[in-house]
Amino acid sequence: MAEAKAPGKVLWMGGYSVLERPNIGYVTTIDAYVHANVDLVKDSDELCINVPDFSMEVRGTLNRETGRLTAERPKVLNLLMTTVEVALAYVAYKGVRLEGMHIETKNDDSFKYRLSDKNGSVSKSAMGSSSALTVSLTSAILASYNLDIWEDDAMHKLAQLSHNLATGKVGSGFDIAAAAYGSIIYSRYPASILSGFSQDFTSADVAALIKREWGYSIKKAKLPSIFKTTMANFVNNAAITTSLVGVVNEFKKRSPDTYQEIINEINKYAERASACMAKINGPDDSTNIDAFVENFEKSRMATKMLGELSGADIETEDQTKLIEESKKNGALVARLPGAGGKDSIVALSLDDKSAAQIRNFWSRNDKLEVIGVSMQNDGVTCINNNINRKGLKKAA
């Protein structure tokens, strides 16, 4: 058996600007995970996928030459099954005979997957559970065949490919990279790397893609230990990231110069805030803390302006009011992470007392549900020791 777990994430800085190369995204990982277990069934083409979070079990077969699956494919399991096929195509390219598989995935409670009885859709918090699933399952499959997941950065690239094929999204990939490597400063690969990749891929196609240089940048970055993190979800609300990005992309087409000017502002202050954060050497380092706050806020306000000019609800006035009130109730800084909208809100405080204050403040708001997660800095881990640690050398 091979077991792997990959964490969720919070994108603190670089929302929208990270979509444009070579801009950065500053993303930290949380202590909530998606777990994947893979058991090989020797000399068999048997396939069994168990997903207790959805109360689902799928049985079928796999092609032992190509890794393609023959089984019922519920919409909510499309990402999982695509991830299996992509990983097995890579294993097949390595010249390894494929075996039957028993797969089980499970989310920590903080991710809160819920399957709607009405339309089969999924409700979840906006912490990167889909990217964590893709990375953990890819890692567990490669580990079950004793392959080095860091060779050619294979696991990370395979996960990026799987997520793209299953969702049709050509995002920046920061969430997959964070699930793989942990807390990082990330700059994306060119969209053209994946945009034309065929759904009818072969093992050779996958191998050629993995051996390519993608041109992304991944640098390890740790959230300073002085910062205490608090996170909450908006109750009965969910921002549709693709819709928000779509509105912004329409604005980009209408007003390319204004769009680029704002994107440059978001990135400029995100880079400055990240640099200040890296220099903070303690709770009394007021110079770097103040500089961090100033640049963090400027990056956030530029992101808010992008929403106002494009018509995307990235940070509405009621949300701005909530953020400002949060800063009066224990938060050093607060924002709607990632693409914004009414998914979640995060805050940094300078001590436990302030963190408790912001938790209490949010707990009194019936529109918010405080989530019991903390920041940590690690990416995917596996009980197979050859998977751990090596990746850190890649993300220098």
C-alpha cells in the first residue's frame, strides 16, 4: 500500500496578477489534507475506487497497457479518475506493467465536501481540496510503483496536467504547486504548455510533456512564526472562481492598458510585501512589519479596484467594511484570499490574544463560520520515505 496526503492552501497575495507571467503569488499551506491510499492488485485489471466523503464506490477495470479506465464516471469523480489515467500513462511509459488498483480518498473535516441531492453538485470550502486530491493521489500512485516522484518534477507536472484536463481550467497552477511543495512564492508556466493537450493522450504524449521545461518558478517561503492565522468561510455563499476570472478577462479585452496597469500594481506591492515578510525577525521588528502591512494593503486595494472596474465582485463594499472592522478587532491584516468573492476571509494577528479576539469577532457574525485550521509550510507527504524531502531541493 502507498499512502499520501496533500494540504490545502491560502493565496495571500497575487490574486489575478499571478495569472500573468512572471508575476508572483504568495501562497501558504494549511493543516487540512486530502488523503489517498492505493493498493495494487497483482496480475489483475480490477479497479475499485472508494470515496466515503461522497458515499460512493466505483468498480470497473483498467487497461494494463495504457492505464485507461472502464467504469462508470460520475461527474464528481471525473477529476479523481482523470488523475488516475494520467498517472498510469506515465507509469506505463516507464515500462512498468500496470496492475489492478484499490483506491480510497478521504478529506479532513475542514474541507467539508457535501454532495447535493438535488443536482449532484459539490459544495466545499475554498481551500484547494481539488488540487490537494490531485497531488495526493498522483503521489500515492507513483509511490505504489516505487517511482521517484521528483524526477523531472513528474508528480507536480502530472498533477497540473490532470487538473487541467479534468476541469478545463488554464489557471496559474499555484494551488497544485503549493499542494506539492508547501508554502511558496510561485510564478506560473506559459498557458500554452497545457492549453492544447489532447484528451486522447498516449503514454508518449504524457512523457514528452513531463520531460519539457515548463518555465515556472517555485521558491520555498515560510509564513513568519510571529503571525497567528484565523480563517472563516462565508455561510451559504460560494464564489465561482471561473466566473470571477471570466469577468476580469472580459475587462482585459475591453481595456487592456488599464487592466495591465492594475495587474502591475497588484504584483508590485505583492513582491514588496513578500520581501518585507521574509525580513521580519521578531514581534518587535516594527520597521519590516509596518512595511509589510503597508504593501499588503496596497496590493489588496489594487485587487479591489480591479473588481470595481471590471464588474467582478472581488471585494464588495460590505466585505471591505468587514475587513476594516476585523482590523479593529485583532487582525493586523485581513483579506478575501485568492480570487476573492464570498468564499472565505483570512487574517493575520501578531499574538494569541489578538487571534482570539478576531475569532470571537467573526464567531458573533452569523454570516461567517470560523474554520479550525492553521498555517503550516509543508507540501505532500507519504509513508514511502523516498518521496519526502527530495522535492525541497527543487523548490529552492
